Amino acid sequence: MERGLKTATAMLNSLDLEGAPQETRIVVAMSGGVDSSVTAALLKSQGYDVVGVTLQLYDHGAATHRKGACCAGRDIHDARMVAERIGIPHYVLDYESRFREAVIDRFAESYVAGETPVPCIECNQSIKFHDLLGTARELGAKVMATGHYVSSRAVPGGRALLRARDEERDQSYFLFATTREQLSHVRFPLGDMSKTQTRELAREFGLSIADKQDSQDICFVPSGRYTDLIERLKPGAASEGDIVDLDGKVLGRHNGIIHFTVGQRKGLGIAGAEPLYVVRLDAASGRVIVGPRDALRTRRILLRDVNWIGEGAIEDALRSGGLEIFVKVRSARAPQPAFLLRGADGVSVELADSEDGVSPGQACVFYDAAQGQARVLGGGFIKSTQAVSEAIAPRERVPLRA
């Protein structure tokens, strides 16, 4: 459990809140999975006034019965059963229209634009930490709790978001867009636990979902083939086009850029003297640009929609010209050293060492350390990249490819 700062004037409970647990209402976002179920059971066992809320986000028939799906048919049933087991009130809210607008439609639009989106980030940002948090306040809750594997702690002026103690389960990459205001009203009771410990607690609490499979990243794709969903939502999205090399020479044809991602090697349908990879997707011309592996090495990244939750304001942090940080450009990759800059084109990141396969649409998340429970400083979505072959002197600011 998170432990905050104790003051001389008021003792805080285990959630860093004033008042006895039984006098403290907590809304738990219950997805029907083991993590959120244990969060609710754990807080209930500590005496908190717990209310469970589940959002019905979609119901695409087969998806409601597919292993790994979340926030639909079977999972809603599981959340309700857990709530009954531990003796808390439980509400199901219909958010299908909102979820389609904020997450599914944007997911499709991003792919059509030649990006590789991360829908879990959009879901957390627009639904769970915005809409659901508002509902928690309407229900009289002091804070909302979730089953995410991250931690937070009280710091001067608010709360800091930290990586989970178990680095393999850390989900901070997906929560970089959480605002300071939201952080002050959300708690993460599982931040110091491993998944094994969580499942053990589920068994101790007698929860039938103790061994339930984890949900998948793209939970709303019933077939597991995201291109089917995109073509249904965006007719004509799979338009044919050329596959070209870095010099613009046509090497072949493709059946739609939505079928390709940066870094992809297999399924190109072309042959060459050396292995070729997708280097860039040009949505405007409908071209897939391929090249050797070296062409994937990215040194600089231009960001959009940057969210800063580090100390002070980002303007102050970058006032001296830049800030040494650590960044993750994919959820499964370890943080690596980088330099955060602000130039005429906006906020950008210069990587100390290159990364392969960095794609627009993904997130670049900032940390203050490479290991342990590092603090999340914020992050942004990748707008464009600059390859090592195009880079010049370190820290010299140049326009990145749009």
C-alpha cells in the first residue's frame, strides 16, 4: 500500500487521507479482472466505504466471450460477482458511445493517418481518469482507486506518479497523460505488489477470478485483427499504394498502409539483396517506405500533446536549454537516457542511444531515473522522428520531419 507523509496535526490513513477508513468513501474502478477485484477487496478489508463501478465500454458479440477481453459481457458479470462476494454496492454505467468516440474512432483515425496508436493510453486519459473520476466525485468519494501497477506518493504541491515496484508489471507508460489534478484524486493500492502476490490475495479473499487471464491491449477488437475493425469504421481505408525505397523507387504494391507498422519486416511481399523494413508510412501519398535496418535507427523525436507532471513547470525545467531525463518509447522497453528540449517546432527528445522502430502515434514517456520506482515526469505522443543518418551535432536543434 502507498504510504504518504504523516503530519504533526493529522494522522493520515493508508491512502494518505484524513479520517478513519470507515468514514472514507472510495470508488474502485472494477473491470472484472483480478487486479481491480483485489483492489476493491483489499480496501474493503481495511474498513473503507468501498463502492464498485464498472463501465460497459463495448459489446461486440464474440468479444464478450473471448479470453482477454475486458469491460464487456463476461467481465461485467465477474465484477458484479466480486462485489457481491465482498459486500459492496456495485454500479454498471453504459459508456459505449463515449468509448467509441474517444477511443475506438480515434484508434481507427490514427491508423489511417499512418500512425501506430496506443488505445489504452487514450482510454485511461479520456474515460477512466476523466469521466469515471467525475462519477466518483458525484458519488461522494474522496478518491478513486484502480488496479494499475503504479505507485504515487505525496510531494510538495501534490502527488508524484512512480513506476511499480515490480518492473515487469509496471504500467506507468500507459498513465503518463494523467494530470496533477487527477493524481491528487486517484490511488493505486497494488503499486508495491507483484502479480503473484495479487493472485494470492484473490485466493485469500475467496474470489473466483483469482486465476483469470489478463486482458489484452486492444481489448475491443473481437477477432484480434484490428484491420477488420478499421475497414468497417473507415470504408476505403485499405486503399492500394506503392511500396518504395528511400530514394522513391517503386518496389511493389500494397493493399493499404493500415496493414503496416514501422519496423515491420515480414509480409512486405518484396525481395531485395538485403532485408527490408518499413521505415515510414506516408498517408498523404499512400506509400509504404522501406529500407535497411540502419534506416530505422531514430535519434530525435518530436512530440505533441505533452503532459508534464514533474516538479514545477516544464518551461522552468527547460529554461537552461534542456533537461537530462530517461524515456520509454514503447511499454516493454526499458527507460534509456535522453535529453528533453524545446525548440521552434515544440518539445522534442534527443536519445543518447538510437532506438529502432519508433513510430508516430506511440508514446514517449519521461522518467527521472532508469531503474527502480522512478518518478514519471510526463510524456507526449510521437509526432515525427529523425533518423540517425539525418542527425547532426548533438543538441543542435533542427526541424524534424513532419
